[in-house]
Amino acid sequence: MFAGETQFLKGVVAMSGLPDADRPEVCFAGRSNVGKSTLINALTGRKAIARASNTPGRTQEINYFTLADRYLVDLPGYGYAKAPVDVVARWQALLKAYLQGRPTLRRAFVLIDARHGVKDVDEEILSLLDSAAVTFQAVLTKADKVKTADREKALDRTRAALSKHPAAFPELIVTSSETGHGIDVLRAVIASL
Ligand code: GDP
């Protein structure tokens, strides 16, 4: 359902630009530099479908991809310290409207750097997801950068942070786009939704 079937559809800057809600969709959110573009590329088996961001925080579009009979939605990265205040405000408003106004949204995947766990800027989006009642699942990225000995502790910390959120799906997905670890698990979850 993935390789060869993923096409870029459009970049959206306002709710009016969203495609018709005529099929299930999943979205991806995460801090700038968390590895979102790389993960989407690994997931779809394509080299450059989501442009890896050279300038974090620059892309403020919601990017729609078609993936077989559903949409894969790449939300703009958040938490870039140098992003201008008005850009951040616009992005928050669009994000809120999107999360509250998309009945076909089946699940949000929130990417969390396996080394850093859930940060304050992540908490903001997790709270938005709670209030919009959108089930979200955490996807840990860059797992190859965490020593095996530290992994369980890092996972426990992240689980504890997520357990405070009513909209959190209890299972984490641990991934590395570098080694390919967990990519098949994520694919299977998306296919099952
Ligand atoms: P985005 O801003 O969330 O789209 O992040 P990118 O996909 O552009 O990735 C940010 C940086 O992290 C890039 O230098 C990537 O090569 C690196 N990166 C992404 N995923 C992984 C991973 O799984 N392992 C390692 N070691 N590096 C990664």
C-alpha cells in the first residue's frame, strides 16, 4: 500500500484549501528536526517525497499526500525557536482548526525524539489533541541514537508523560529511519486504521 502509491497532492495554508474529507486520513506532527520528513520518506519508500527541512520552521503548509485509498498528512514542524511570533500564531490557529474540523482523521502520529522524550512544546500539541479528541500515537524517532542500555528508561519516561493524556493511544512505536527499525510496524498500524 506504500511504495509507488504515494503521491504529493497539495500544500494547504488555510482550511478552505483542504481536500474533501472523502477518505480516511492520518497526520504526522512533530518538533522541527525530529526526523519527520525522513520518516515519511522511509515509510513511503521514496527518496524525497517530503523534503527534509534545511530551514526548520519554514514550511508552514499542511502537505497532503495520497496513499492508496487514504490521505497522509504532513503537518508543519513546530517549536522552532527562531520562528516569528505571527508565524507561530497562524500555525497554531490552522492546526487547531484542522484537528477539530477533520472528521475523517483517524489518528495523529506525534513524533518524539527518542533521546529527548516529551518536551514542553510537545505538551502543547498533545493538549490540543486531547481537547479535539483526536487519538494520537507517539512515534519515537532516531532510536539508533539511544544506547540499548538507556532505551527502556527513555521509553518509561515517555510512557509516563503520555499517560497524562486522555487521547493517547497506549502503545508507542519505536523507529529509526537510519536502520529501518519499526518502519514496518508503523506501516501496519496505518494500514489497519
Ligand atoms: P524534520 O524537520 O522533522 O522533517 O527532520 P528531518 O527529517 O529533516 O531530520 C532532521 C535530521 O535528523 C536530519 O539531519 C536527518 O538526517 C536526521 N535523522 C532523521 N531521522 C533519523 C534517524 O532515524 N536516525 C538518525 N541517526 N538521524 C536521523
